[in-house]
Amino acid sequence: MSCSVAVSNSPVFSPPSSLFYSKPSIITSISAAAASSTASSCSSPASSSSPSPSSPSSSPLRLRLPKPPIPASLSGVVAVSASATSPNGTVLKRKRPARLDIPVSSLAFGIPPTPSVAPPRDVVEEERDAFSVYCKRGRREYMEDRYSAADNLRGQQKLAFFGIFDGHGGAKAAEFVANNLEKNVLDEVILSEEEDSIEEAVKRGYLKTDSAFLKSDLHGGSCCVTALIRNGNLAVSNAGDCRAVISRGGVAEALTSDHRPSREDERERIETLGGYVDLCRGVWRIQGSLAVSRGIGDRHLKQWVIAEPETKVIRIEPEHDLLILASDGLWDKVSNQEAVDIARPLCVGSSKPQPLLACKKLVDLSVSRGSMDDTSVMLIMLGRYI
């Protein structure tokens, strides 16, 4: 008959704690808890009247193993663990330290605060005796349309220049054109003595502006439509899809033709120069990118997107009562005749003309029909320049 003795604390049945735990603080806590349990069992023999086979205090044979010495380097850790343990063996939680309140100014290191950026303007409007203009931002974060308007230029009472500029790829190009095209065109026109060469003078002014823009560090591009009034003549020019419409006694007539890749002659010119035109989501584009074939800027497409304008010169007659310059934000939703029918009653034959209100009505009509583009409209009273 064989028998076996099980020693509960023997390393054979209870492997050392160090095989499972590597932190000395945990080992110390377990040893302290075991010592507390042993002392409790020895001090109360009445509780062992019904001993459990698994209880170490009720075992008749008990082997006590000596504790391994604690290294000096870990004595601080043991002390911390002992201080964080309650008398009943439970580990106490440490309190969260108080939140540090560091003032922001202490991290500035003398750098001045960044100035606040002005909020984008949703609407720009201006009203004068000879013209009115109204611009409204579309879905973009910033308005990309710009305009230019001035009369009585260079000491000449009936010398005037007006323009609407529709930027794309940002507003930098449109802003550059609005600040420079007027001067460049007037310089070329005044230097030219022959009235028949006004088309060439305006062309040189456009190309000069385009060349100056390409030499700068600015990017993007701009469509343009301009009206130059001099000595009773009206020279209307455009590069892109901005348009000029004149009212002849209430009948609308377009003085410009939009420059888009879908136009037959523009498409042939682009393909002859090695480019291509394709249909992207219902819109014809150059190289799958730009939806206009002429404009100022657009250096990455300059081989095909030229700045050369088309110019038409007419003599201002009494029946020419109103000239409308507008970006494609209007013309994509409102027809030429609709624009004249809405604007003319508010500008012509009224004791109190309201051209600015007429501009607003045209823009609001375009928006109500679903336009999400920037929309700019300028009305020019031609009767003042006859």
C-alpha cells in the first residue's frame, strides 16, 4: 500500500510567483497577504473545527520556505507598495493629481498674435450715375469675380472703361486683371491715332496684361469682358465666357461670343495646336480640365488657352439705351432677351431709374434657377456717352 503526502506550499505544486510575475511589488503584496492569512488561522483554532482539505492552515504537514532576500535596489519599491496596501490586504488607488493650468501666453515666446482673417464678402455692389454693378458669391468659400469701372479718364469727359472678370482657380488672376487691364488697354489705345486700329490696340492691352501675369508668382486664370467708350464709339471685347449684351430699343443683341471648347472654330484651333477636347460630365473641357478656351492666365494650359480677345466696335446711337456686362453665372440661367426685359424698365424711361435694383433682380433670378456660381452683373447707361 502506497501513500503520498501533498505539501501545499511546496514548489512542486505551487511554482514560485516569480515565474508568473515580474514586478517585485506584486510579489511582496502576495507574500504579505499570505502571511496575514496564516496568522489569522493560527490565532483562531475554533475556526478549524471543520477543516477543508484545500486550506493550508488545516494541513497536518506544512513546509515553510524562507523568503528570498530583497535587493537594496528594490527596497524603495517594496516600501511604496507596503504603504499603498491597507491592513486587510487590498490595494488602495492613488488619487489623480490636480490639473495644471498653464496660461497660453507663457507659450507664445514673444510672437505677436496672428491677425484675424476678414470674413469673405458675400455681396459687392456699387452705384454711380453712369453704371451700377452687383456681385454675389456662389458656393465657393471666397468670391472669385472682380470688376473695373471708371469714366472721365485721362482728362477726357467721355472716355470710360468697364469690365467684368470671372476668376477660376482662385481670385488672384481676376484681381490682377481688374487692377491692370484698364491701364494697359488705355495706354495702347491713346498711343494709336487711327480709330480703325482700336481692335489691335485692345488686343495688345490684353496680351500685355497676360504676359505680366505669367511673369508673376500668381496662379489661376480669368475670363474677361470689357467695354471701352471713346469719342462716341463703343468697343466691346471678351476672352472667355463672360458676355456683353446691348439693348436696341428693348431688343437684345449679343456683342460677344463665348469662348468655349464646344465652339467649332475654338475646337479646331486647340486640336491643331496638339491639344484635345473631351466631354466630362456633360461639359466640354480642354485636356479634360478647363471649360473655357480663352482667358488671361492659366499658365499650365497656355499653349491652348490664349489671351487674345475678340473685339467689336460700334457707334453709339440713341436707340442704344443699355449695355449689360455679366459673368457666366448669369448667362447660364438667364437668356439675353430676359435680361433686357427685366433691366430696361428699371433703367430707361423712368423718372427715378434704379439700375442697381435691376442688377439685383437679374442675379436673384439666376440664383432662383439653381445657379451656384459667382454671379456679377453691370449695367451701363449708354445715353450719357452719345
